[in-house]
Amino acid sequence: MFVPHAFGADVAARIRERLCHVLTEAQGARADDPATSLKEQIHVRHSHEGSPFREAWTPRLPTAAARIASAWRW
């Protein structure tokens, strides 16, 4: 689900940078080199702690999550 203006572009850039770092550390995958794409799935849940993910958790996100959950109710 696309949530417009949920958080700023600066936060999005820092999240992207953090996740790229995690993938590089785990498997050597680099965003600038498609030949290094992931060979297997990895869990990145531990990288979602603290900043910048804390800044991304704005009031718009729980509202969006609630809408998604209500759409899946029987």
C-alpha cells in the first residue's frame, strides 16, 4: 500500500542506505552492481530497530495498517 507523505524523503533515503548495508554485510550484494544480487533470502528484521525506522513510524502508518487489516476481515 502506498502511503503518501508518511515520512520524509530523507528518512526513506536513510532506510534504503541501512538496508543496503545489511545486505552487503550479509551476502556482498551491492545496489550498484546487479551481478551481486541476493542468492538467497535473509532476514533483515534486526536492522529495523532504532533510527531511521523510528522516524518512519508516523501516525499515518498505523492508520494504513489498520485499513489493510480491516480489508482482510471476513
